[in-house]
Amino acid sequence: MLIGDVARRSGVSTRMLRHYDALGLVRPTGRTSGGYREYSDEDVRRLFQVESLRSLGLSLRQITRALQDPTFTPAGLVGDLITVTEERLERERELLDRLRTVDAAAPSGWSGVLRIIELITGLNSPSAALRQQSVLAPAEEARVPAELLAGAVLAESDPNVAGALRWALARAGGDPLASLASGVHSENVDIRRRAIQAVAALTGDEATAALVNALGDPDPAVRRHAALALGRRGEVAAVPALVDLVVEGGHDVQAAELLGALSEDPARAEQIVSALSDELAAPTADSAVRSRLTQAILELPRTVAQPVLRRLSHDDDPVVALTAAAYLEDEDSTSR
């Protein structure tokens, strides 16, 4: 069979057939009287073997080794091909994600495209300083997709970079809360903590509702972030959790200040002073806990705090009694 016939039947160009011949990969075993290449049936079978291996992604060097080296094992080759293919697919998935991110930003010009690409590259930097710098760089006319920032927020462990990302996410277009939804419900507690901190930086009723739901999270840090954020928003739903923070300590000063601010509303004041008083009377409350609760009562408006403090000024715990008495004494001297 002449080279033209082989090319037509196999779909391999005559140029490639000559290249295979030069490499010694598929060499015609015969020549016509006129010197033309003549392929035997065995040559054609070898050609189809080469093309089959090429379809798996093998290089010509690998194919030559596979067909000529008797010690070469197909299993090892296939394993290597799987690894290489998985790596290539991962690179292509990353490229596809980048393209979708740029498309979602709907940039109006090349400067916008380059800004998004610069941000993606910066967020993948191993340097926290460079990641933070990329977030805080001027956005120009490009809209940074909330999905990109939310994904970075949920993955970022450096507190400074995370803070910059939350700031940028709160100002991004799109629906940042929806972009954080997977993180809020993640089984990974670190991701839930990052997500709820990002939600706390958002405004609106939906963000508030998400924070209220987070008060029931099994993780104390998630509950703390939600309670403090809700307290700053003036949400009464935060009161029980803020009282718990006073009892637990660590963030009791912030919690007490927020309880004081919430109690400026007379409708809430009685609820708050009652919750603090109940904890004071709890048999499990030790001296340190009762001292923190007393300090929290000092943050409440005078009209609701004084009756409780008068009683506490005669408390069996000397620290509690002295704290309450000192406050009452200051109040008396001020009112004179």
C-alpha cells in the first residue's frame, strides 16, 4: 500500500507519515521499483497502534518507548497519564473559574479585565501582605464580583487580610450574603467563623436574620460574633447571648457595654436587668462571675440599676458588695 493510500484510509497526513518514518516509529518495510514507500499490513497495524496511543495523550517519545522497550509496563504508563491529565484538568478548571469571574464582573474595558486578573493573582499569593495589598488596590471602573471576595474570605486565615476582604465584600456589588451562604452552613467550624464575621459587616434585614440564626450555632465563637454584631445593631434577640458572654468572661466588657446601650430602651431594660439578676442568683455563679455581672449592671441606666445595686451592696461577697456600694456612693455624691 502506497503512502497516499495509507493516508486516505488512516486519516494520518502524508507529512506525518514521513515524520513517523524519520523517527523510526512507523517505517514502511518495502519500496516500489520506483523508490516509493510501500506499507505492509503489519506496518499499517503499527500505525494504528501509534495513533491509538496518541489519542491517550502520549508524546511520540513515550510511544516509541512503549512500542520498543520490552520492559515498559502499560500499567505504569496509564498511571502517569492519569496524573498528568488530572493536573491539566485542574489547571483548566482554574482557568475556567478565572474566566467566569472576569465575565461576572462585566468589565467595560481592558483595564477592568486586568484589575480582576490582578486581584485573582494577588489573592493566590503566599504573602499575606500582597494579598491584603491586592484587596485594597483601587478598583477603578471594574466591579469586583462578590463571589470572588466571598470565596477568599472563607479561605483566608490571616486576620488583617480577612478584615480587608470583609471590608471589600461589604462594598461589592451582587449579593454578598448569598455568596457567603455555603460558609455559614459549612461543617468546618473555621469557615463558619469567617463567614459569620463577614455577615456581621453587611447591612440589611437578611444579614440580621442570618446573625440571629447563628445564635444557635454549636460553636461559641460563632455565637459570640453573632451576638456582638446583633448588639451593635440594637437587636434585642442578642440579649441572652450577651448575658452569656458576661458570665463566660473574655468578652464581658464589650457585652456589658452593648447591654447598657440596649437597656436605654425602657421596654428592654427590665428584661436585661432581670436576666443579669437571674445569673447573679444562680448557684453555679462563683465570685468572678458575680463580679462581672455586677459590673454589667453598672452599665445599665440608673433607674433600673439602683434597686439591684442597693441589694447587692449588702451581698455576702465582699467584692460584689464593695462594687455596688461604691457606685451608689458616687451616685449620691453626684446628685447632691
